[in-house]
Amino acid sequence: MKEENSRLQNELNEQKRAISEVEGEIKTLQSNLTMDEIRSKEAKLRKEVKEMEDKLDKLRGGVTLVKPEERKAIEEMYSEKISHWRKRKRMFKDLWDAITENSPKDLKEFKEELGIEYDEDVGVSLQSFCDLLQHGKKRARGQ
């Protein structure tokens, strides 16, 4: 009885091993694409490559993507916005200094109590935006 039980146990283990091998093979086959899926994906990728090559040819051909007039108008508008930012920042600073000049409160707590945040508190720097405009001008002159 023990012999037959151990023999059946061994047979069961072999069957489990065979089943797990077959399941693994099934999973591998299911994860592979069918020929229709492969053809569809290939066509899609070829189309994308063609579009990108056309775009690259345009760029290499020296096509002007932004007209000089549009670029100048945008730079002027950007410069104007930066100027407004500077003025407003200066006005706020003058007012804040006047309000808090004789204040006994801790300025940091008072600012927090009012919900005021400086540009630097949120990781924004006016200078970095000004530098963007300067780099654009340097590039325009260098061309």
C-alpha cells in the first residue's frame, strides 16, 4: 500500500511538473503577437517613421517655423509682461515695507497669516525669465 501510495505521489508530482511546463509555454505563446497584430503594428510604425522623416526633411531644409515678424511680436509681448511683473513686484515690496515698517509681529508669521507668497517661496525667479529673453536676443544677433 505504501509503495503504491509513493508511486502515485511521484506520478502526481510528474503530472504537476508537466502541467506547469505546458502552462508556461501557453503564457509565452499568448504574450506573443499574432501575424495580423504584427502586420498592423508594422504598418503603424512605418507610417510614424515616414511622418517623422518628412518633418525632419522640412527642418533640415531650413523651413522657417516662426516668421520673424511673429517672433518679434512675441518677444515684445514677453518683454512687456516681464516689465509689468517687475513693476508690480516693486510696488508690492514698497507697500509691504511701508506696512510692516513698525510692525511688532514677526514678518514671516504675518506673511503666512495673510497667505502671501513671494516668487522665491514657490521656486520662481524673475531673473531666470529675464535671462530667457536675453538668450533669445543673443541668438537673434548671432544668426
